[in-house]
Amino acid sequence: MAPTIASELFRSHPSTDKTRLDGTWEPIFSTLLGLGRAAGADFVEFFLERINYINCMAEDDAITSISPRIATGAGVRVFRGTADCYVSTNDLTFSGLKVALEKGLSIMGLSLPTAAAFVPEVTLEPLRDYAALRGKEDWLGQCSSMEEMGQVLLTATTSLQRHASHVQSRMGVYFRDWQEVLVAASDGTFARDIRLTQSVGCNLLCADGEHRSSIGRRVGDTSDPGFLRQWNCDTDAAEIAESAGKMLYADYVESGTYPIIMANEFGGVIFHEACGHLLETTQIERKTTPFLEKKGQKIAHENLTAWDEGLSPNAFGTIDMDDEGMPAQRTLLIENGILKNFIADRAGSMRTGHPRTGSGRRQGYTHAAASRMRNTYIAPGPYSLDDLFGSVDKGIYCKKMGGGSVGPTGQFNFSVDEAYLVENGKVTKPLKGATLIGDAQDIMNRISMSSQDLGLAAGFCGSVSGSIYVTVGQPHLKVDSITVGGR
């Protein structure tokens, strides 16, 4: 575009309609991005968002909470060299966005051009509209009503009561998160998407005298408005009740060092927490990862290959584009034990030199994007379950992982909600109170066997850019030895 006198831009700016995030925003962004570049910024990015969220909870036989949230806002990120700042606003008028831009420029020691300055507007690419391309426009209207949410959750808690004994409390929780985003940046990026994330689950607490057990299960989905209607709550309730019954009278595990078999699906939370985060460029920037200079080197057992990607159909971390407008793709993290790639957003790529991987993600418009995982999992291997269990004379089968914590350089401890003793290759009695304790660098080299039954599970991840939806996963794994805390 030809340069324009700044004073004319301020007088003739186009109007905006914050109820629509579409191609009509192109002239607004062309102008604002041009102003930012003319002010001396090396890079400017706008992120606009609309949210329609609802959470519903059932406790025992009553709906106890319905929490809706509707919001609209924008954020602007300004780079000068490799330094940057982020400003957010609820004012989506041209003036409101210009004020946010001006604040960002000021933080970076810059100011808007004078009224007499010539400002070259930024030429944006034709809008990449994933919402229109993938038929997402009607998703929100196709989702379950509040009445249907309540009915499904009450059916689930009733099923828990029917299948379980010694019930102390029952809970069902569902949420739906609809999000529309629009990204425009001074490199010409112009992209739009609609995301629909849903999750539903049950929790059961059983008690008999001094005996206690608590088991939960949660499933999640992206891209299917009919997800809640298809949930087989009775099957999940039966599985939860069976596990809670086994754990209620289980013996406490004895502390020690054991070989363990870790179940597939949510077992992948340990890799996510203890290794995945250490491969994000936010950790490289801070020099807080033990893998800082290890690209191309062996960091895990040769059995282990791991991926991070945004492409698996309906998985909880699947995205058509990241929150910086980059299309989703597949990133090989570890191949046969060798570190191949890191997880990088734009800022991380600029500061570390590692290529962007479509991993710039954020909770919402009040957060700047950062390098974050999507669907992260250990790949299946050549072994059968019989091979794994048959290799253990005495160990522990960790069927369901619980919560845990991870230190800044990979030290971790995770509780096991459902565990069993393995003796002479066979699963025998249930155990409770187990905690897995280890270090990422060490444990990655002890994962010696992977089965063929890759499974994925929905998860939530908190980090510098807020809480986001992710997938964790793995096949059944054998860890040759690990410290297990117990009684």
C-alpha cells in the first residue's frame, strides 16, 4: 500500500463491529500495524477473541453449580529486537486498539508517529479462515443446552450410586468452551479460527470406617458439538466404581525401588510434566532445562520416540492454527532416544534460534502467547503387554495416575490413584498410597519397553501463558527402576 499521512489515518479510520471477527477487520489492522511499524517496532501482533463458556456441576443428586462466562477482548504484542511487551484491552474500537498499541510502544521506548509522518500500511495476506473452511460457524448452536447438561450429569451420578458401594460422595462435571480468534501481524499474518473444547467426567469417593478411596475419570473432545450426547456415562461409572471398590481395602505399598509398568493414556502425564515442559523454548530462554545443549544427542532410552502435534482428530490439544496464526503441524521431539526438536513459539524462536513449531498458545487475550505443548505423547513400540508384564519378577503396575509436582529442572513426584503388585509377570493384589519419585534426565533413560497400544487422554496445563487444553499419552511402558514412596 502507498504511505498515508498519519493525521489522515486518525481522521478516517474505519469503524469496527466487535460481534464479528472476520475479513472486515483487514483495513483496521493494516492501519494499526502500519502505525506500529512506523513507530519503530520490529514486529507487532494483534490477537482478538470472543469466548462463550459454561461449566455445570452435579453433586450427588442435585445440580449445584452452573457458571457461564462471555467475554470479548484483544491483546497487542510489540517487539523491539528480541525484547517485547504485551497489552490487553476490552475496547475493540479503533481508538481503543490504538490506545493499547500506544501503551505497548511506550513500554518499549517508542511513540506513535507524528501527524505529519508518512505511514506505510501493512499488507495482510488473504484471510485464512479455518472456521469457514472446516464448517465451524454453527458449532455453538449445535451444542447441548443447559437442561441437557444437567440431565446427563445427574444420570452419571445416579449410575455411580447404582454401581458402587460404601459411597460417600458422587460428582459429575462438564464444561463447554467456545472460542473465536482473529490474528493479524506485521509480517502479513491474517487468520481466523473457531475452537470448541468440551470435557465431562465423574468422581467417586467411597468410605468404610478408616478405609478410603477416591477415583475419577474425565474425557475430552474438540470439534464435536454432539460430544456430550455421545458420552456413555454408565460405562465410565461402572469402571470408576470397580476401581474404587478395589482400592478401598487395598494394602499400602512398601517404599522402595521397583520396576514399574505404567498404563497408557493418562500415564503420559509424567512425560508431559517431567520432560515436555523442559523442551519448550521458554525453558531454553531461562536456561532452566537440562536439555539446553542436547539437540542431536541421546537423552532417553533408544526405545523411546516422542511427538508433539496439533493434528490428531478430536484430541484435546488439537488446533487448526496456534494463537499466533501458524498452521498446526507435527513435531518430532525424540527419535530412538535422540533429541530432535524443541517446542517453539515466535518469541522463543527469535531468542533461541529454534524454528517455530505452531506451538504459540495462550489461555486468552489477557495472555501473550508462549511455547506450549499440544498433543504430546510417547510413540508405540514393538512389544506386547505380555512382553512387558512378563519381564517383571516383582514390581508395580500403575494403572491410573493422580496429581503431582515437578521442579524447575525435572525433579518430580506423582501419586498413583490405582496400583497393583506385579509378581512373576502377573498382576496380583491392589495397592494404594504409591508415589513415583524421580528425575527427568534419569527416568527417560529407564523406559526400556513400549507396547503397541498408544492411548491419549485429555489434560489441562498451566504455565506462563495461562491454562490451556492439552493431550497427554503413551502406550503401556516399562520403567526398569524408579523410587516408589509409600508406607
